[in-house]
Amino acid sequence: MDADYDTMDEAVHTVFSHFDSPQQEVLIKPNLLGGFPTEQHVTTHPSLVKALVVYCEGENLDIIVGDNPAGRGNLMGKAKRTGLYQASQGHFKDISDGEKISVESDYFSELVVSKKVLYTDYVLNVPKFKTHIQTIITGAIKNMFGMLPGEEKSTIHCKARSLKDFSRALVDIYRVRPPDLTVMDAVIGMEGNGPSSGKLRQIGKVIASDNGVELDAVMAHMMGLDPHNIPMLEYAHEKGLGEISIEDIDIRGELIEVKGFKVPSKTLVRFVTPLSSGYYNFLAIRPRLNRKKCVQCWECVEKCPVSALHRNEYPHIERNKCVSCFCCVEVCEHHAMEVPSRARDLFDRFFLQGLT
């Protein structure tokens, strides 16, 4: 549906005129990637979260708003910088308390999952319309990666490194607790090398579905992509989690394609999330530090899942340890960690010997 940030209350009421509302309690799970200011549109916009909270308050529901960004440090501070804490109107909680469960997957047999996600009656998933350098798109499925506490997510990056493997691991996690409803902030999206360093695009939509896989397929189509060419969506379809062919999805409202929308190429994504062989490890692109932007907050060092970053005068990357997960790029609120071009990466490799 058409929407803007000034009319989110109206949009939310329209959503719940089409889908079942929560009855007793609800977990509202936005995309809280990090402490990015609202105007950067990296995280779910506060106006949408506030409108959902106000609606649920009007239904006299027990409300929790929360997410598990990478790591656990200064969660409330990050939420406040994004505006999500204020938008939650007293309902924002730390949901990192987890429980170990058995999971069917080729990549892990057990996971620690947030108890609030597992046991809250109604999970309301509120992702952002964005691209992703590791999975091409990020939306309903990828946003549910946040059901894992920060430290648990690090192990997934180490166990499932390729585009195919990481995409499948995300779907296996999504299967643990698919959301009851997904409401996507697509008013302003992100193209290029998302999820935090891309360029903003005006789209002017809110997208909602009780099937997150089908919503992601619609988003991919709007980006100009064939959902069947997105490994994450193809695997989700194989697992019976939803339709991904646009003609098989019941779509109400105008389906648009955003002209000229830029997405990461599969070639680049494969070099960012390489296979485990030595050949691909040699070819894999590694992140690069822009010292002019670095404020030496050391967030990248703390969040690196394989301890490939160390404190020096500036953060130092050990190329032989780096697994190209680009978590450092995602969490850097100052955009100092960058995805280099293939040529730039080769220059760093052979002439600078990987020094940052």
C-alpha cells in the first residue's frame, strides 16, 4: 500500500483490516542492526514501530519491542540513537535471554534462541526494504536472524560461509519460529551494497503479509529480481514455507517495479561469502578500513565473529583469519569499514599486504 512516515497510523490500521490481530501478547521485532541515526534509514523507521505499538495498546495487549543486534553491548543506547526506544513507548526490552533447542539443519544441530521469540503468542516482524551484500536481499527471513542472541549469530557466520550455505542457514533459523505477521518499512529503501552502506531510494510503500517468504518474493520482484534466482527464497520454497512465483501469490494493491534499482551482483556476493576451499579463500574480497571515517570506537573489533580484527592505532584486519562475513561493515555506524572493489582488494592484497 502507498504510505509515508507521517501517515503510519493509517497504514497500520489498513494492515490489520486484512490480517488477524494479536489477541493477548505480541513481540514487535524491528530491524535494529546498530545504533544508526534515523535519517540513515538503516533500521526500521520509528514511526512504523510507534504506530504498531499504539495500535496494540488500543487492543489492550501485552507488548514487547525488541531485537538482538550483533553483540550485547549498549543495547539501550543503540535503540535510543535509532529512535526505536522512544517509539516503543516504554515497551522496549532486552530479549537476549535464550534457550538451547534442537534444530534440523545441515549446519547446526542446536541453537540458542530468544525465549521471547519462542514463547510469545504473536510475533510481529518489522523489517526494512534493503539489499544485502551477503544474501542479495534482506527482509522478512533475514530479519528473523535476530531471534538469536548476538554471540550465537557469530557461530552461524563461521559454519555457513558461502552464498548458498548462509542463505540456507538463515532459512533453517527462520523455520524455528516463522512470524505471525510481517509489516515491512518500504517507504525509503536501500539499494546497492546494503544492509548499512547502500544508497537510499524512495519507494513509498508499506508491505504486509502473514507469509514472510512470499513478502520477500514480492520485495525481490520490486527490486527487479527473479525470486527463483535468490538462493534464500528458492530454498525456503523447497521447504514448503511459501510461494515465490509472483503469479502464485495473492497480491492486493499495486505491484510496482522500482526502475533502475541497484542490487549486489551474484559474482560480488560470491566473492564476499566464499566457499571454504583455499581457492576461494584466496580470491575472497576482504573489508577495508577508511581511516578518515574511523573514530576508533572498536565496535568492529568486538563484533568480529572470528577475532580477525585487533586494536592497533586503528583496527587491524588479519586477512588470513577473515572469513569475509562483513559483520564489521554492517555494524560500523560511521561507515569506516567498506566493501572494496575487486581491483582495490587486489591492490591491498599484493601491494599493501592487507595492512589497514
